[in-house]
Amino acid sequence: MSEQPPLVPPSQPMPPMPPSPPASAWPGFEPYSAPAYGEASSEAPAGQQPPPPQSMPVPYRVAPQYLVNPAAPTHPLAITSLVLGIVGLVGVIGTFFVGVTLIAGVCSPFAIWLGARSRRIIRENPQSYGGEGVALGGLVTGIIGLVLGALVLLAIVAVVGLLVVLFASAEA
């Protein structure tokens, strides 16, 4: 095992490194020198000729179906769908505080419709439009808002029905 130089704090100068042993110290060892960029190695596998030198190396090829156009803008209907889905969810949550179920009832179905429509358009023209994830988010938030809105509406109808039954039985 070779001897390591002592560790010193960065404020002090480093001690000199010990010299490395010459290549002749290891029998059978030949130092390897890598070929220059763009040149072929002089050693070829047994039975094969080395490839001819190329002026430029061939880059790796990527299958075209995996390429995504990063410059494609997000489809406007996808953004609208996500905004309407979020407004629908906030409307359902706000029902318990200010009674705004109507907003959730109107926004959530439109979020579902616009989300599905924008996903279809994006899939038909992937080079022109991006934002399929945004459209999916609008679709999902619209579905959640619609389901929660329906449950809240059923809960409100049940509470009003219970109050009507209680007050009707109290008067009789």
C-alpha cells in the first residue's frame, strides 16, 4: 500500500507528493494511450479489420416517436380546463363557508369537456401543441369537483329534508 501524504488544512501549503514509480516497476505493464478524438483504435478484435477513420463520429440515433418538441406551446383549452377544474374544487370547498355550490356545478362539467377536447386535439397534433398533462389535470379536477359537488348537493338536500321533517313533526 502506498503511503498517503498527510492531510493539511487549506490555509497551509500542500506538502510535495511522492514520486510515482516508473512503468518498468510493473512487469508486463504497458501504458495505454487513448486514440485522439475521431480516430479509430489501432487494436482491433481478432479476425476483424479496424473501421476506417471518420471525420466526424456518428451520433447516437433516437427513435423519432420518443422525441418531444419542447417548443410546442400548451394548448389554451388545456389551461382553461385546469383553471375551471380548480375553480370547481374551490367552489365545492367553499360551499361549507359561503354556499357557492353553483360555481362548482357549472365549472366542473366544462372542465371535463374542455379537458377531454384539448387532449384529443393535442394527441392529433403533437408537433403543434403541448400540455397534455395540463389537460389531464383539468379533466381530473373537473371529475373530482363534479363528484364532490354532487355529494355536497345530496348532503344539503338531506339536511334540508331532515329539517323539514323535524319542524313538521314539532308543529303537529
